[in-house]
Amino acid sequence: MTSSAERRFPDFYVVGHPKSGTTALYEMLRAHPQIFMPDLKEPRWFATDLRARFAGAPAPSAPGAPALPETVDQYLELFAPAGPGQLTGEASPSYLRSRLAAGLIAQARPDAKIIAILREPAGFLRSLHMELVQNHVEPEQDLRAALAAEQVGPDGLRRYTDRVAYVEQLRRYREAFPDEQLLVLIYDDFRADNEGTVRGVLRFLGADESVPLPSVEANPSVHVRSLRLDRLTRRVQGAQGPLARALKDRLKMLAGGGDVFARARRGLLYAAPPPPEEALMGELRRRFEPEVRALGEYLDRDLLELWGYDRDG
């Protein structure tokens, strides 16, 4: 292993938010020959204030990716396979929520480029809630009840509503980096023009934007029909020992091969999300209207119109 003194920290960071296109952007950027991003999508190294929340939570990664790094050498080793001249980057959505990540990234790499993706607050929280339920982080399957029950954690942050303090989050990065090193994307633009948005990111990074890139829609939201059955399926899938292996081999044979557990979750346990509760969505839009107004002023863009907040009475 090469020592940390012989390596540089990454050239760029996709800092968030989750459920806002960060996974799709990560997949598209890492397909570019001039860019290297590790299989571990979310190293989460600089979000030191949130590490208590990460304990036991899954880190989105490519198959076979390493565990979260525990030392700076382990973190920098993630980027060791990069080829000569390749830009290196990582995508940890927790960096936008973290109160410390912006300053720590600036200390490690003051010339780093930062990419943030923001999404309309009510839709963002609904999608985030479904993901937390799917990952068995959130036990409450009803969004209204989950929002009512959220508490301030040991890091001083609430699970949901503190995530949409967009202006405060961006201000931390604008205080740590020059404006020309910060790119703020709007999720709606990314969804409407996937490829065009990524080419803008490539220009920002100084990479060749003419390289053909695949369009990606990664990490779609799903509704978990039964938390109990999903938990049981995961427990069986992760079990070890000869009896567990025999059971899994038998299930695989009966199912005709392939990943029987993934197929079971897709076909039996997971479903397309139900329609949003419009009354709750309206309440959330009214609640977060001041934040959307302030963000629009901060970015010099009419987000009230884009996100339909000007139509809520």
C-alpha cells in the first residue's frame, strides 16, 4: 500500500443530496475514460460528524466494493487504481448534510471542485423516506408519522427536515471554496436532460464532453410491502454455514438460477411507490416555501415556479 504522503485527495466531490440523481451521475461519470471513481460509491470519509449514523447502515457500492475506510490511507487507497492523468472523484451525499465536510475537504484539497444536486423538498423527503424504509433504517412506513416522530440525533440533526436546509448547506461550501469551484444542479434539469446535464458537469471538471456516455436512471424508489418478510429474506441471504448454503442452493435450483433473493424482493416484496398523499405534500410545500424562496434568491432562479410552489394556496 502506498503511503498517504505519496497520493493526492480526489479532484472532485459529488456532495449530495441522496435520491436526487447522485447515483446516476456517479455511474455516468465513472464511465468516462478520463475519470476514475471507486467502486465504493460513498466513502463518507469527510462526514466525520455523521459517523454514528453510518454504523450498521449500508454504503451504496458496486459489487465487491470495499468497506467504509477507517484510516486516511484506506481512503486514499480507493483511488490508487486511477490511471495517469485521470481525474479522481467520489460521491458521498452525506457531505452536503454534514456540518464539517465542506471545511475538511477544503483543508485536504483546497482546489477541489464540488457538485451538489438539489431536489424539490416535499418530493425529496418522500423518496428519502421510502429508501430509509427499504434499508431498514426507518421502521415507520407512513411518511406523516415518520416526520412527526423524528428526533434530534446526537449530531444535532433531524432525520428528515434538516436535510432541506439547502441555503445553509450551500453556504458552508461557498465559504470554503471560490464560486468557480462549486456547481449546483437542479434534479429536474438532470431528469429532463440527463446527457446534457452530465456534459455540463464534464465541462466544469475539464473533461472531454464529446465522449459518448450512457444515460442512467439508477436507484429508483420502491415501496416495501412487508418489512418483516424483507428482513427475513435479508437474514437468510446473509446466513453462513453448511445448512444455510444448502438452503440457498435449493432455493436457487427451485427458482431456476440467478439471484433468487433479488428476484424475490423485486417481484414479491417491492412494488412501485403508491401515489403521494396530496394533502401531506401540500402541507410540506407550504412548510418549506420560505426555504425554496430563499434558495431561488441564492441561486438567482425562480424555483417557486419550477417546483409549483407559486400554485399552492
